[in-house]
Amino acid sequence: MSSIFRILLACSFMFSISQPTWAEESDIPAPSAIYYAIQEPFTINFLNQSQQKARYLQIRVALKSSNADSIASAEENLPMLQDALLDLFSAQTYADMLSTEGRIALQQTALDTVKSILNEETGNDEIDAIYFTSFILQ
């Protein structure tokens, strides 16, 4: 009888360790990115900064977030965001825009500007990044 008991005990032990375990919270994948492209490009004239030569900058901007509410907040406050970004882009110099470092700095400042406005207006500033989907300097 003891051998049958041992066999049953061994089988129940093997059965218990072969059960699937549920995924822990850390195994849940992060939410995917949501992008919002501002349709109108920003066009800046550098005429006064370039010895009266016609110089232009045109930038197309897209926002990235993993929070749909943040993207909705950006859409709702789009005129304010466009105005602030236009002011920011207009304050740049032609020489700064020629360098990669200047472009990266502008991208970070644009992100800070958007986050600041959204935080002030909605309290939801979870914008992860700003991308320049087009950057034409001539």
C-alpha cells in the first residue's frame, strides 16, 4: 500500500509543478505608441537674418505618446500649440538651424513647450517625443 501512496504522491507533485502560471504585471507589454501629426507645416522666413537673401525653414511636426488622453488634449489645444511652436521656430536663427545640434536642441525645446502648455491647460502632459517629419531649410 505504501508504494501506491508514493506513486500517487509523486503524480500529484508532478501535476502541481506542470500547471501553467499566470503572467505577472511586469510581463504585460507596455502600451503602444500613438502618433499625432500636425497637418499644417510651420514656415519661417529668415529674410532679416540672412543679409536680405530669401531663406526659409519649413517644419512638419508629429507628437508621440503612449497615452491616448494626451493626444486628445493636444488635438483640443491645437491652436495654442501651433501658436507657441510658431513663436519658438520664428525665434531661431538660420545659422542654428544649419547644424544637427541646433535641430536637436530645437526639438527638445519644442517638446518642453508642448508639455508645458498641456500641463497648464489640461494637467495631462504625457507627450513622450516630438518628431520633425519634414525639415526643409533653403
